[in-house]
Amino acid sequence: MNFSNATCATLDQFGIFYLLDNTTAARAAIGLPKVQLNPDIVVVNAQQIALLMAEKLRRIELRFFKQSLAIGNRGVRMARLTLERSPNQSLRILARGVASLSEKITGEIAQLACAHGCDVGQLAPETEVNPLAAVPAGNFDESYLEFLITDCENLVTLFEDVARGMQDPGVRSFAAKYLPALHEQLSQVEKLRCEITT
């Protein structure tokens, strides 16, 4: 199949091939048979393409809001529990910083999500159990740092992807704005883990 004829067909960023013009001449131009459509081909018009792309971009945006709110809210809950349970002063200082940054980020994400017509209550339901709640005292500090490193890495990856590829300039600049702080936080967590585990 010849995908180069962009006037009658297009291949989107998700690898789905859309036929914009279903006439015999257009089908022949890209090497399609005259009658039977390949199941991977969706016949649409230009307006449908725009609607499909808008819906896909909205789903990507919603996934970013949902994932970052979930990680941020979990970060606040774990940090508060750490302040209650850990006697380690360095870890307590780190937990305060994590809680502060997480609250700042989730507050701005909630505002962004509202501005994009999202229901923040549905995006971030407060039903998740704190993963540290059942951790014994002797393992608490190390467990907190392990959970925190995973969440920090996931958040950095998520924000990097959005800062590079999100179409909405407001969401993109929001992610880019917080990337330095997230990288710094990840470095602090990794450094403290090395100090505590050695």
C-alpha cells in the first residue's frame, strides 16, 4: 500500500491509517482493492479525523491529569505518615519537602483539569490505601524511600513526556515548569537512600 498520497489518506500518530477519500480513483492511488476494505483501514472524512484526533488528545490529557494527581496525592499521604512514624531527621526533612512539592503540583493540576472541563473528584478519588500503613517500624524508612523513588521516577517520566509532546501549550508549559524540581527531588531521594542503606 502506498501511504505517501496524503491527499486521500493519512496515517496518524497511533499508527491508524485513515482513508479520507473512498472513491475508486483515490483507492487505486494508494493500492487498495476496488471493493473490500482492509480491516485496518477506517473510512472517514476530514471532519471526522479532526474529531477523532481531538478525542485522542483529550484522553492523553486526562491520563496525565489522573496519573499525576494519583502520584501526588499518594506522595502527600506517605509523607504525612513518615512525619508521624520516622525518627530519622533527614528523612523527615525530605518528607516535608515531598509533601510541599506534591501539594503544589496537585493544586495546579486540579486547576488545569477544571479549566479543561474535567471533574477532579472523578480523576483523583480519595480511596487509595496508603501503601506504608502496614509496614513494620523496623522497615519503614527504607520502604518509604523505595516507594518514593518509584513514584518520583514515574512522575519525572510522565512530566518529560508531556513537556515534549503535549499539544496543549498550557499543559506542556506546566509540566516543563516542574521538571527541574522533580529531578532535584529524585536526586535527593536517591542520595538519602544510599546514606540510609549503607
